Amino acid sequence: MHTIPHWINGSPVPGTDTQPVFNPATGAEQAHVVLGGTTEIDAAVKAATQAFETWSQSSLTQRTQVMFTFRQLLVEHEEELGRIISAEHGKTVDDARGEIVRGREVVEFACGLGDVLKGSFSDQVSRGIDVHDFRQPLGVVAGITPFNFPAMVPLWMHPIALATGNTFILKPSERDPSAANFVADLYQKAGLPDGVFNVVHGGRTAVDAILAHPGIEAVSFVGSTPIAKYVHEQATAAGKRVQALGGAKNHAVVLPDADLEFAADHITAGAYGSAGERCMALSVAVAVGDAADGLVQVLERKAREVKVGPGDAPGTEMGPLVTKAAQERVENAVAVAHTQGATVVVDGRGLKIDGHENGFFTGPSLLDHVTTEMDAYKDELFGPVLAIVRVDTLDEAIDVVNANPYGNGTALFTASGEAARRFQRNVKVGMIGINVPVPVPMSYYSFGGWKDSLIGDSPIHGPEGIRFYTRPKVVTTRWPEPKQQVIAGFTFPTSH
């Protein structure tokens, strides 16, 4: 059994305190990961600070060339990295490869920063005076990332941070930490100088050390809303910039004019893909009017057809949950929903997979007649549970979506352009899909929800990512001719 070390200043760094890393498909320990704290964060900040002196002064061409090479290495090692993710997270290898591809799109966006970082120039704003602006990196920045996307979510952060000239410290989830070290090795192979990208593993001690460290200029976080609020509060109090993305309760609204087979296909995939462990998972289907009974019938059939098994087994569509505690929490939520009056149409509890009886498996669960007062609706279950809420009209459905404290993503299934336009203009949600179940924007747009799904006002990647990891300078210049007399005035300067 191997131990997963930190990665600081271009080398693996051991530690004495460790915790086990499990294989969710078998329930067995497969590795140990070191747990760092203030000492390791200090070492990483020191290395990153020293590296920033030269990396921030490197040319944009040099930085983007590293990104081009890194992008190619991600392509070449996609299968290997996907299997590493699957073994520690539990998701299927195909699903893991999919998250790598979506993360790689941000690398490709970072490769094109030459155009995005162009400043502006204004000639002769006053007599003999010109003005131009440009953006510069912040310094040492950090990312604190969740277990559910151990490659993609960090890739939403560090490529843009590095390409704009910052140095980076990643604190990944201790549940599936190996992807972070694998990526660090790829960066080194791509020619990234030592100290520019560092990985410190750990739990809350490491998080608190990041939030308090005076040498870290900005923190990016993705995780639950309570922790996002804590990160935002602590880091801003310490004078840092903060991206803090929280939890979600994403609704799929289905109108009577929708193609129910099409809608159910996509809702099933959006609800049960990655065992529901996605911040963009569809956890609520809002059935409008006459759509309800037919939708539930089709969803029941499709839920029962989902192939559950080990993530590396051919044909598996849904793997296990990440931990035993997650399995127990999700199955308890189904039991509570039943006692509160929901109809358990499909019950995924107690699922056993031959040869993997100790794995953290639970099957898809489908709950009908769920109300907005039930725990199954209010709580972010982060598991393969789909709740059906019935309403009479589209406007009622919009009210349901808007009354929810989360506002990450939502979807509408319809054949009506008028209904789609009304929906997308009126819902209080940051990312919207029209006949698209999981509307994660492309890398050249920014990712971020509303309400309790985004704490503060800094979405991630895309144009907002560029702004987050840089600060602007505006330069006003005058080059008078040698014999030109420029009169200084004591009044406030104007542009005449």
C-alpha cells in the first residue's frame, strides 16, 4: 500500500500524518494520503513566492507554450488519469475521461490568452497625453477543490492562474487525491518551472492555513455552501480575493408539450450520472400539468434500466458513491422521504453488486409526490435520488425554482419558444439549459450560479477567471518636446 505525498517545489514531499484512501467499488483501503497543515502550506508559499519572481516576468509566449504542451500531455494520458480518478472516486472511466476533456477546454482557453490579455490605448486624451491599460498577475494564489471532480474543477482554476503569471497551490480533496499529483507531474513534463504549481494534501487544518496565510493573494473554492460561506468570510477578512462556489438543488422543468422520451432520457442521465455527485446534477424534476403521470412512468422505466457496477467494468453507467458515509446518508434520505409522504417509485437502497458486496453502492431512487417542505427536496443529497414535484403551470414551476435558496443550474424541456424565453428570463438561476440537462458553459464563458450557489460575486473560468487572477493598471503618459513649456496647475487636472 503506497502513500500519496505532497508536491512542493517540483518534488514529492512526505509527511507523518496520514489517512486512508478507499476504493469505493470494493470498500477496501488502497492507499494512504499525507495530511499537511501550516508547515506544508508555509513551504509551498515560500516555493511559490520565489517562483513568482521569475514566472511573472516570463513572456506570455513562454507561458502559453507550457500550456500547449500540458494540453497535449493531458490528451496522451487521458485514459491513465481517467482510471486513477475512477479507482478513487468510483465514477465510470468514461465519465472520468469526460471530466478531463471538459477541464482540458480551460487549458485550451488559457492557450489563447494572448488575445484576451490585450490592453487598450487612447491617443491624445489631452494635449500631448496618452492613456493605456494592462493587467498583471496577483502573486501566489490557491485552490481548494472537492472530491466529485478531482481533475476538472482544479483545471477550471490553475491553467488560467498560471497562464496569467501567477503561481498556484492546490489543496485537493483528501478522498481522491492522486489526480492532483498526476497533474503536477504532467506540468513538470510540460516545462513548468519548479514551485509554480504545488499540491498540499490535507483537511481543515490545511484549509485554515491557506485562508490565513499572508503570502496568498487569492483563494478559489468549490464545495458545499456552508464551507463556501466560511471560506469567503475567513479569506476576505484576511484581505484576499475569493471565488467561492457552493451547493445546488437543480430543477428540470418538463412541460406537457415536451417529448417525454427525450426529456426522461436526459433527466435520467443528469440525475444519476456520476451517482448524482455533481453540483450540476438534476435532483428535482418539476412536472407541469398533464406531463406528470407520463413522465413518471418513463422515468421509472429508465431508472430501472441504469447499469450500476464498478467504474472500470465495461457497460457500467453508474458507479458507487465515494464513501460509506455518503452511501448511508443517501439511503437514509430515501427512508425519510417515505415517512414524510413521498411515493418511492424506484428504491435503490440495499443494492449489492456480485463480487463487490462491500462497495459503497446504492441504486437509482425515484421519488414522486415530493413537496417543497420535504427534506428530500430541501437538502442537497449529492446522490442518485430524483424527486418529482408536481405543479399545474409553468409560472408555478418558475416560482418553485425561484423560491429555492440555491440557484446553480436549471433546465426546461419544451417545444415552445415562448415558454423557453419566459423561463430563461424569469428564473433566478445562473446557468440555464433549454432541452439541455446539465448546462455547464464552455470554457470561454464563466461558470457560476446565483443565490446560495455563489458566495460573493466571482464566477470561475472564462472572462471572470481572467479578471479574478489579474489586477488592472492604467498608465497616463506625457512626453513633452524638449522646448515645450508645460504649465503645472494647482487645480484638479482636466482633459483640455
